[in-house]
Amino acid sequence: MEITLYQSLDSHNVMNKQKIMVDRYEIKLKRQTDILNPTISLYIESEIPNVDLAYIDGLNRYYNIVNIEPYPNNIYIMYLEVDVIETYKDDILNAKKVLTDNAVKPEISILESDYQHSGEVSYILSTIGGDVIRREPR
């Protein structure tokens, strides 16, 4: 499996990021790893390059590099999180458009009732948590 490291020229929430490939490394995932938030150990002989995006070909996903921790002997631990926008950009761009109406207008009707409205309005007030306040009747 191979990880490719990039320096992104765009923000993390941009589709079709402009990116500069910095380096490639062979990696082996020795134990089960979280496919959405993997942690990768890399041996890098020189100083760690300025990178913020990675692609793992075996997982077929792009990842934002959240953090890089240096360890002795040129070992670096990279904490990644899946870049959903870049990974699924083709699916997003090819999705059918869905029209939605943001207004919520419930249709309420009373089929049959013998209730006569008196014109008086009552409210029920409640609080979540806190002290109970008791009010004396008038």
C-alpha cells in the first residue's frame, strides 16, 4: 500500500483541491485500523515536509492530516481524518439534484369536534433542569 503526501493550496472544505505532491511512501497496516481516522507511522530520513493532505491508494481515500508527532529515529506518527469532499467529489458532482422546500407547514385539520372555543388563551410553560418554582394561585 502507498501513501502520497500533498500540500494543499486550498482550504480543507473545497472540492477539487489544488495540490502539490510532496512525497510517496510504502506503508503496511499491521493491525486493524480505523478507515475514517487512521494513524500511520512513517520513517522519513529528512525533515518532515510541509503537508496537510494524504491519499492512501489501498483505501482509495483522501485524508486531512490532523497532526504529526515526531518520535526518535526519524519516525513520525500521522493522525489522519477522511476528507469526505475530496474522496467522494465525483459522486457529489454526479448526484441528481433534489429540490427541497425548507418551510415546514403542517396541515392540521379537525375532522369532527363539539368543542366551543371560549376566546381565553392558556399557556403551559416548562423549564429543563434548574430549580422548581411554585406559584401560588391568584
